[in-house]
Amino acid sequence: MKQKVAPSRLMRETLREKGQFWTPDWVAEAMVSYVLSGGAHSIFDPAVGAGAFFRAAKGVGRELGRIPQMLGTEIDPSVLGQAKENGLTESDLALVELRDFVLDPPPGYFEAIVANPPYIRHHRLPSELKAKLRALAVKLIGRPLDGRAGLHVYFLLRALQLLAPGGRLAFIMPADTCEGVFAPVLWEWITHRYRLEAVITFDPEASPFPDVDTNPLIFMIRRAEPTKEFLWARCLQSEGEDLKRWILSGFTSRPSNVIVCCRTLTEGLRTGLSRPPCEVTMVGPRLGDFAIVLRGIATGANDFFFLTRERAQALGIPTEFLVPAIGRTRDVPGDHIDDELLEALDKRGRPTLLFCPDGRPLDSFPETVRRYLEEGIRRGLPRRPLLAARTPWYKMEVRKPPPILFAYLGRRNSRFVRNLAGVVPLTGFLCVYPRVEDELFIENLWSVLSHPATVSNLSLVGKSYGSGCIKVEPRALEKLPLPEDVVKKRGLAPPARLVQGAFLFQQ
């Protein structure tokens, strides 16, 4: 029985709240094949859910001549009902315990662990839970992980702790597991204590979760002496048995729909486990040599501060409190922002003005501004998390209009955008401030950044999501390698690294 990801936005949001994205059968069978190939007589799933791995264990077990004992934990009893609807029996689920695997793990060690852990990102985790997870990381690896690690990362840590000597683990997880800020600490710890045997990635057309904006990977790890190399595979086609057969062969067969290569840990960890092998080094020119990168403005309430021209006029907001702005990457179809584009957005009723009150007392504003801010108070805006941290709550962040923007996450490819209209961007963009305020320098830098060879290097510094989307954080973008020949052709030379205070944001 196939399990499909819910297609509707409402249902997807419900799944995100619980972190539940069911594993398709062809992937579950491949993962189970790995953990059972070591001769295990039992299999443990720390997040049983709808039972995909138990069903796979029964099928693969028959092929191997031994159906393993099935153990597991689950925190949500309602989904075990779905497991029964998917063909599992009461007997199959008899050894599943209702407990929190991460904070209340079962006793003992397990010889085969397989999981699709809940994908709950850090901003959805309560602060109390975050504190407990931080303490767990200190206990297990001797230091805390960056607070942006999601719950799935702690499932992996706990499972590795409970993996028996010689045991095998297969986890399917999002690419942020090896691309996030916390990743270097996490993988240094893992690869110094366990053997990373294989990492399996997927072409967008072969994604196990085609309706979800995530780039999934399968990590196959043994509790054995670490080695200096691992196998890296790219699955080109969904469904079928190529992936499973390759794993059951002990990684020796040559599957037609799976590209396989051997990589060194040194190169893999430097390049990123989610990325193909790359010999591009981080020496040579980088964007940070030529520019400073900051995030766009976080308003805390776009529906209140980001206005259409018509709305601003109806409210009577004076122009001194309005700044031309751009919010969504889809509002910029090309690689330039100019007055003509802003006019077209105005005609379409799209917001193009940022309401920017300063930090003066409320009663010092013009009457129309004061009335609008009072409306914000009635709407409860001062209690919103970001605004509550500001004093006063309505004081807007300040940015100098950047000459170049970077559209870092969207349905179309990431790209650099020339800002000819003097807009300030919201958080859908990054601000690129050249270190030299000279038009020729800016144009040459933008030409280098727009070059296909530069754009292709974004995968070296960004986080990958579904459908080929890439997200790049400001500090990571400053590390973007620039093709040396392209830089020389444009006659660019890195200026002195001077911190330009006018670029810094203010609360």
C-alpha cells in the first residue's frame, strides 16, 4: 500500500506541526535492506508512525529468510491506527512503546535502527524543549549544538547512542542535517566515532517527498571503526528496486538508476555531504573580499508595515515615513529592479512602500501616523515575538538601499539582482553592499556575480531545499567562491576591508 504526502497546503501544514512525512515503500525497503544486511534479528524504529519500516522489514525479511523482531517507539498513538490501516497487525505493533524517544529513550542497545524522524524545525520547538535538547547535546557530545538544529538532529544523536557495537543505522533526513550552522560540530563527532558507510541523495524528479520543500538524504552508519572514505550515491528515478538491489548486493552491483562514487571524508565534509564531489577549494577570491552581506529588513508584521501605495495614501502617512521596498522574490521576475517595475507592481496592487517609524514617543508623531500605530496596538502587534523585543515596538530596522540584492530562496533559481530603484529589501532578499561605492566597481562586481560560473558555486555555500531551491545565509554568501578568471577579466581587485557603519542595521 502506497503512502502519499498530503497535497493540500492545509494538510501539509498539519504534517509540519507534527513533523510527519511518511516514507514511500521503495525508500523504506532500501533503508531496511541496509540495516538487516548485517545479520540483525531485530529492527528498531524510534518513530514508528504509519509503519512503513515495519512493513518493509517483513518484506525484506522474507527475502533474507528471517523476519526480524520489530521494536519501536511512538509519541503519537493516533498514527498507530494508520499503521494498522496500512496492513500491520496488533502482533506487528506489540513491542511498540508509547514514549518520547529523545527525552525518555528505551533501555538497552539495538543492532538495527531505521527511521524517518519527525522533521520539526527549530522555530517550531517550545523554548523549554530547546533547553532540554541543548542539555542532551552537551551530555552526548560534550558541547551544545547551535539552536537552529531541529528535532530530527536529536533523534539521530540519541539513536547513535543506542546503536549496539557493530550495529547499523539508516536515517532519512533533510539536507540541513549536513548544511546547517550546527553541521560541522555534529559530523565531526559522528565521523570520529562511527563509520559513515553511505550517503544517498535524490534528483528532484526522484524525490521521496515531491510535494515538500526539503531535500532528503539517507545516511547509512555503522558502529564500527571509522574509515577515511564513504560511498555517495545519487538516485535518478523514484520507485523501482535499483536502490534496494544495490544495497542488498553489499554496494557491489551497478544499478542503472543510481550513480555511485567513492569519496574521502575530508572532501565530503568540506564540500558537504548533500553535494556532489567538488574539487573547488575555498582559496582565491570570495564575495566577502569585495562586499558585505546583510539580511533584508525583518518587519515583524509585513501586513502592517509593508503597504501598497494606495493604502499609504488612504492612511495619510507622510512620505518621510515611507521607503520604497521590495518584499517577494516573485515580484522581481528578472535581474533588475527599476522604477518601471515598481510602477507595474503599484498598478497590480502589490506593496512597494515600507512604513518606517523611528523611535520617538508615540504622541510625537503626526496625527495620521499616531492613529495607525494605535491601530497596531489594538491588533496586538506589540506582543508579537520580534516586535516585543524592540523598544519601542514600532521602531523599524534601517538599511541603506543596497546596490545589489540576492534572491536567496524562491521557486525560481537564486540570482543576484541589480537595484536601480533604490529600494530596501525585506527578508526574501539579502543585501550586498560593495566595499567600494563606485559605479564601475559595482557594475563589474554585479557582472561577476551574475556569471553562470559564479551562480553554480552557490551550491557550495547554500542549504538545499526541494525542487532545486537554495537558501544562503549572509555569512555563507560572503564565502561564495568567485571564478578567478572572471574576476580578472573584469579587472576587480579586493579593496581594503573597511567596516562601513552606514550599512549596519539598527533596531
